[in-house]
Amino acid sequence: MSQPLKLGVLGSGSGSNMQAILDAIDSGELHAEIVLVLSDNPEGYILERARKAGIVAEVIDCGGYKTKFPEEKQAAVAAQLKEAGVELVCLAGFMRLVKQPMLDVFPERILNIHPSLLPAYPGLMAWKQAVDDGAQESGCTVHYVDAGMDTGPIIKQAKVPVLADDTADSLHQRIQVEEHKLYPEVVAAIGQKLRQ
Ligand code: GRF
């Protein structure tokens, strides 16, 4: 059997998608290993989840910037991921825009999951955008990351109906159920391609 695909995960929040990837690894659906988890938010539960699973989990210190991901920091993170042997980077609720030099170090090797059917509703709180807009349908998208905001090539999507009594929260919860299936599935498919 081939070597497990080495994953690095970047997040800022609860880390439920990182957990779904871990669960898929544990159940044998995904032949991979998460070797490094990084969060720009020291309070992010993603760090605790990772540490509980015995994964190295560290804080990215963005020097007090609220949303900016300084270039020199991106270079340092890219080097840290490379050093850990990461082959594929998964953004999972990471709230800063990844650009050069990370994109240069990991060309077509950075994925993101977004809670809408892109290109609809890029950006923040996409589930709320869908409810406010009266959309009948939403969902989630796994895509390659490029220098734009949620603009990279789409790999796969899962649809979710928007119900008449949906709130932003209820829709987000239903979308997350699909995210937790879609992300591990896409990572597994990419892993198979990379090992061919
Ligand atoms: C997910 O809804 C994801 O689509 C978005 O941020 C949320 C992260 O959730 N990018 P979690 O931290 O994986 O629980």
C-alpha cells in the first residue's frame, strides 16, 4: 500500500471539518495522515481537537493584524508545512486570505471548503447571505485556492435545500453535515490521483 497522504490543516474556529477528515482517516475511508494543524486563533477549538488526537498543533501569530496574513508570515507557514512533509494543504474555516508565497510553494495543492454553491455567495457568512437572499438552495463547495476570495477552480459541490423556516444557523448546520462528507471524499480522491 502507498504511503498515506500527508495533510496540513489551517483553521481558525471549531475545526469540525478537520475532525471529519480525522474521522475518515480513522475509519479507513481516507488514506492520509494529518501531520500539522495551524490556527491563527489561539482560542480556536481546532487546536484542542488536534492535540487530543496527538497531532502537532500551533498558533500562527499574525502580529496583531485582524484579517491580514502578512507575506513574511505566509512564507514562514509554507516553510513549516514543507518541513513537516505536507503534500496537500486543507483550509478548514481559515479566516485569512492565502496568497503568494504559499500558493507558489504549494501550486494546486491548497484546498478550501466554502459553505455555499460557489460562485454564489463568496466571502463571510455565506449561509446568512443565502437566507437573506431568499435562495431556494445552497450547499458547500470544495475548491482549489487561488489568490482571490473563494474564486479558485471548483472540484466538487454538495447541495442543500433552503427551507422556508430556515434561520442562518439552521441552514449552516445542515450545510456542515454535507461539508463533513464532502471534504474527506474530495481529499481521498485527490490523494488517489497524486499517488497514481
Ligand atoms: C465551515 O462552514 C466552512 O465551510 C467555512 O468555515 C466553517 C468552518 O467550520 N469555511 P469548522 O471550523 O470546520 O467547524
